Amino acid sequence: MLCRVSAYHTIKGSRSICYQPPHVPAHLKGVIVNLRKMFRIPDGQSSVESFYSARDDEEDDLPPGRVSKQQVKQAIQDVADSILRDMPLRLLNTEDGKIYARSALVTKFEESERFRSILRLTTTKSALEQKQYIFEVVKPFFEYAMLSHRWEGDEPGFKDIPQEGVYTLSTPRFGKVRNLCDKARSRKFRWAWIDTCCIDQGSSAEVQKSISSMFSWYRGSALTIIYLSDVVESSSQALLLSEWFRRGWTLQELLAAKVIQLYKKDWTPFSPESNHKDVADILDALEFATGIQRSYLKFYSPSVEHPRMKLRWARNRVTKEKEDEAYCLMGIFGFTMSVTYGEGDHAFSRLLMEIMRRTGDATLLDWIGQPSTLNSCLPSSPSCFSNAPFATTEMCFDGLPHPVLSFALAAKVVYVFKKAIRRARNSSRVRNGRNTGQELSVDGSDEDEGPHIARTTSSQSIFSLRRSTSLPFEGIPLTRLLEKPPRPYTLNAEIHITVPCFVHEVLSLYFTPVSGSYSCRADGIQPFSLVTCEKLETFTPDHHPSSRYLLARTWDPRLSYDSSNVYHITMPLLRQRLKNQFFAILLERLRDGRFRRVSTGERIVAELERFPPQTYGVRFLHLQ
């Protein structure tokens, strides 16, 4: 060590002093000679001195505006890292059939002629500063193709691929992987990815990363090959019958991919075009098979907007694992969550609660089927959203067109506005103590004739519900609902959900064997029926348990806004909307005072018997 330090100071202090190396054994002299020739070290110059001389010559003695090869390599490395950051963790090399880790792709690039050409051509600082130029040269080397397929039989995993590559395997089990590499190579792609063998299932961290990044990987692919193993002919009918449309994971793969090519069972293209998303006939078939609008199929941007519509896209799809019903949708909604296999339907509940937190969409409470084991207010799977969102006459849900007001309804609205003006003019009577104790009538009994709505008093509800004794809940009257509409639900840390509802006590409930449904009467509600697989307690109006069952209409903030969702509507129009039919839920009171939602096989559609008074309001119920 002392000898090397002395040599260093000698060299740095004076270039004229030559370092004398120690005695070299005879058997190493030949090796040293070859090394001197390889690195072009002049005779009489030490390797240490040569290193510093070379470094000084390359960096310190460069002409103005010139850059060293090391600087170019570092720039290429930075560009490559930015590209690899968004690529899959492992990829198949289509030339040798081997699997490479993402970090090893840079080494493969440095062996390519493309890398050497950049080193030769990039010699000045101005050229080095053109990062976009370097990116455009480097990017094509790392372009990759993805496979979208459905798992069948004994698919080979990561550990089943030998170090020699897939081309050394001729068994049918590896046929899908070999054909993927062949098709990708024929399209000039060096890399390919398939979920069966490019994910190490033994690494929980890699599984988490892969599932969370799946959408972005398909979005970043230069080509997504869709292999339809059950399609033997190029016809729309054959395409529509493919089981590929019934798998959960293939939904996000179709939406994420920018360029797709469909391949039939014999690995021949369904159509000769390079991008089947640009083929009108194929796009029509995809739209019909998936129920997804053409604009979303062409290009989809992940978001939580219109969540119910997107959940309905997955309603008829199945996954091998129950948890995948939620995990395969994370990319579509644009967020990630922890992956925990074994949690069952809790995964979908967590997904839905995250959507509810971000959107406040009231239609997410409109579902049928089995509830989650986490909370009865949450569905257990996307199949619970099989029905289209319930739409009433004066509201627009999920982009549905606004119906035209009929003449009779328009006349009624105009008349209500006239009565509202009259009420404002007569407000001085109330201030002067001349109030009669009755609410101003809006039934047309004054000097003007108009459509009959209702006649109520301020001290008596049109419903016989004993809210003060049977339902001791804090409520919000209609007037306050217009001023400050509450959120449609509140998610609590204890997995309890607080939902503002218009509540009606169930007065009678009996089972009808012929129809297999329950016939119900609720306070202030027209008779209705419900279908459930649960066994409910039956009773008559004379012998009914006090508030054992409630019929609830969940509050939708859009009830208080006009069609633009910006301006509040008037009180008469809100009452008109509340009189329309609505979807309802049946609740059962639990011992702790909270409520449980009763699962139903069909949507409950109910309607008020009469127009609600202004004392009618929502009450906050805690569901679990």
C-alpha cells in the first residue's frame, strides 16, 4: 500500500518521474504484455500512470464543446432507466427465448449496434443535450409485445422456463409461449411478456408490483396480441362466442392496449390489419360483446368517473380467485391497493369503499344480490350491478338523456311557482301574528284553479309514521336539504356506513308462495313486493313489531340540483321528484341500534302515496 501511495504522489507531482514497478514473475510477463497491447499502454509507462493520463486526456484535454464516451454512456443510461422504469419486471427475449430481468436489459442494449452508433455519433455537448434524440434512438430497442389470453390447463410458470430458453422446449405445454415469441419477433420486437411465466409467483412483492402495474404495462406495450384459443374462423359470430370476453383480467387488457391484434386458435391473424382497434367490423363486435362504448374501446383513460357504468362492464366476468374480482379493476379506476389473497370478498369491498370515498356516487348503493361479509351495505361482487342505474323522470343518471316535460307536468310546475310567489307575498301575515296555524295550501283551493297536489298542516305529516317514538333519529327537513345537501354516505373507520335516508316503517309483511315474493305495506308508501332468499318475519298491520323493518330511500344529492348539477332547484320541484318512483332498500334493526340491509334478488321499486310535505326529511342510519 505504501508503494502505491508513493507512486500516486510521484505521478501527480511530476509527470517526468516514471514509476518503476516491482519485480514481475516470469510466468506473468506474457499476460502483462497482452494487457499493454489491449489497452495500448506505451512501453515504460505504468498502468497507474496510464490511467491518470487517459483520464486527463479524455476529460481535461477535450476540445471545447466535445464530450467523452463516459458522459455519453451516462446519458444513455439515464434515458434507458426512464424507459425501463415503466416496463415489466421480467421479459422474454424473442431472439433466444430466455427470460431477462428488467435490469439486465441495459446490458443487452450495450451489446447492440444501436448503442455503438450513439457513441460514435454523439461527440459534442450540443448533441448530448438532445435528450429527445437519444430517447427516440433508444426507445425502439426496448419496445415489447404483451399477450392477452385466458389460462388453460397446466400453464408453465416462471420456474418452468429453463436457462436455455423456450425454443429448446418442443412439448405442447410451451406452445403458447413459443408462438408468442415467434409472432413478436416477426413484428420486429425483441421483447415479449406473458403473465404465466414472466411473474415469479413465489415472490409476494413481485406479485404485488405486477398486479398494481398491469394496466400501465399493457398501456406501454407496442403491441398486445389477443390469443383466442376457441375461435377457429374469422367471423363476428365466432368472435362474440369466445370465452375471452368472460374473463375478469382481459377487461383491463383490452382497455389498456393501444394496438391490438386478434389471433385465432391456429395462431393466424383474425384480420390482416396491423391494429384491430382501427377495423370497424371488429370494433363493432367488441362493442357488442363487452357492452363498452366505442370511444372507450379506442382509448380509455383510467379514472373513477361513472363508477357504476364501469362496474357493470365486469358484471358477467369471472376470475379464478375471488379476490381478483377487485384486483383486476384497480387499473381501470386508476388507483392501487394492497394485494392480499385469502381475504375473499373483502377485496371488492375495499375497492368499492375507495371508489365511494373518491366519488360520493349515490348509485353505488343501488345493487341486488349477496352483500359483502364486511358490511351489508356493500355488494359482494361486480355481478350485483347487473341492473342499469335507476332513473326517474326529471333527472339524468350516467349520461342518460333528459326526457321532455309533458304539458301536464309543465302546467303543474308553473302553477307551483305561482303559489310560491303568493306565499312570499303573504309572509307578512305570519310576522304580524295573523298565521292561521295551517300551511298555505297548494291544492288550488284559493281563487286560482290548479292541479291538485296535497293539503297538509304544519303540525301534521301526511304519513302516520310516529317518528318521535318509533324512530328517534336526528333528521334534516327538506328546506335544509336544498340549502346544504349532505353526502349520500359517510364511511367510518369501523367499517360502518352512515347513510342519510327517507325512512318508512314497514306495517305488514307476508309471504306469497305462488310468486315466491313478499308483499309489503309501509307507512306512506304504495304496496310493493320484494324477492329475497332470506327468511323474514311476517306480520300484519295489527300485530307488527315496532320498527323491526324499515323501507328506506337513500338520499341522492342530485335530487336537489338542476340538470347542470350546479344550481339548486325549488322546493316544489324537489317534492315532485320525491313523489316519483325510486329504488328502495329494506333494513332490519339490530340489537345495538344499527341496521342491516336485507339482500334482495330484485330491485325494490317504491312510490309515495302522496306528495311529501316540507316536514318530510332524511334521517341518518348506521348500517353494518
